[in-house]
Amino acid sequence: MGLIIYLDGKYVPEEEAVVSVFDHGLLYGDGAFEGIRAYNNHVFKLQDHLERLYESARTICLQIPISIEEMQEAVLETLRRNNLRDAYIRLVVTRGKGDLGLDPQNCPRPTVFCIASSIQLYPDELYENGLEMVTVATRRNLPEACNPRVKSLNYLNSIYAKMEAKLAGAGEALMLNQEGYVVEASGDNIFLVKNGKLITPPVYLGLLEGITRNTVMEVARAMGMVVEEKLFNRHDVYNADECFLTGSAAELIPCVRVDGRPIGTGKPGEVFWSLLKGFRELTKEDGPVIFE
Ligand code: PMP
């Protein structure tokens, strides 16, 4: 059975959920989106995702035609119509239909859609044994050019990185900025564990402020760990005790090899497993309820 999709105020079968070839989301990657998970009948951190979506939209001068409350209801109702209590949700707002020029002023109405489905970013085996990353030549977008804090539909920078990593035989890409500081992976944030401290790059470096990232920092602090947002480079990664990635789609995944060097023992570490446990606990009841 096909999915029911929310599209511009209506719930339609997936065959009918189509957008125009003149939509600037397609023509120019002009728009913003969110990837969200529902666990155990709750939409995890939904408020944070909605706020980030509306902030991305504000920065790119995209006027979302419905309120944040209506958007929340659209997400919940999409899940209900598909009878889903656990899901991966893709919420998208594009600039809408325009002409063949890039001027967004010629796009009178944004397109809004929500897909509730599932996703598996990496094979199960990698969640147990850890994945391998390589540093890629593609640098993360400069914040002054295309700010990674905006979760825009323009993902070519990340796609380049992912392709490079896969072509090199690794599962994920380590992305640096112009100065060689570690920024993030192609679609996940990065964490190191060193001498019991949790370290992740600061948002102003030019990365997506991941909601899973913020949640993991919260979990770590609650466990009494020191959490530092600071700059680091590849030397720090190679010499970390542990390394892992976070994202709504990826959840938490250990990284055990970077550029051919084993990280720590070369196996997922103790801190990783405790943070994962803490994260799993939170997912049980955070966020609005789908079915009352
Ligand atoms: N960085 C990038 C580039 C991403 O696309 C994502 C989301 N897939 C993340 C980090 C993780 O963000 P979140 O935890 O909010 O999903």
C-alpha cells in the first residue's frame, strides 16, 4: 500500500503527491527541510525541528504559508493517516512554482509537503562495529557563501563529500573547512571523546546545528561529563579515544577508523554505548503524542 502524503494542505496518495517542474526547489534547490524521527508514538524534538525549519526559512526570506502550530498538526496527521508510531519524517518547504529565472520574487506561493516513511542510513553491522571515514577534498560550504546552519534543499556540497567517501571505499566523509578544522560529516555531526571529555566543533564554524547533537550534549552533561564545543583538526581525530556521528536519520553511530588510522581501540567505546543508552531513554517519551 502506498503512502499518504501531506501536500499544500491536503492529504493525498503518493501517486498524486507531485510538484511542478517549475518548482524552484527542483530547479535551484531553493527551499528548506527537516528530517525528523518518531519513536514510540512521540515525534522526537518536534518543536526544535519546527523552530529550525522556520529559522532556515526566515534566513532565506521564504515565507512559510502556514503557522508553526498548523505545521505541527500536518506532521502529526500525516503520521496518523499512515498509521505510524515509529517513522522517519521528511518535512519540506520549497520556494514554489516560478519561471525559469532564479528570482524568488517570481514564485508566489511556497510548496509544503510532509512524507512519513522510514530510513536506514548505514547497515546494521556498522552500528555494532563502527564505520570508517575518510577526509574528503570537498570542503564544507563557507558560512559566508551558503551557511550550513540553514538546512536548505541545496545539498550538493554534502553529496560531493558522500560520493568521494564512497569512491574511496569508506562509509562516510570527514569534512573540513578552508582552514583544515574538522566541521562535520556529509549529513551528520561529529563528536570526539578524549580523556573523558566530549568534544564537538562549535556551530559558528559553519555546520548544521544538529538536534541530535544538542540532545547528545544534554545527555552527556546529565551523566556528569564535561562537554566542550571547540575547534579541532585531523590530528585530534586520529588521537581521540572515541569518535562518533549523530543525526536524526543516522541516530548515533560509532566511527572506528579515520583515514586508515584506528580510533582508540579500533572498536566502539564505552562512552559511546552509555550515551546511546541515555539517548534511547529520551526517545521513549519526548515530543508530542501521535495517537492519544
Ligand atoms: N549535519 C548535516 C549536514 C545534516 O544534514 C544533518 C541532518 N541530516 C545533521 C548534521 C544532523 O542534524 P540533526 O541531528 O538535526 O538531524
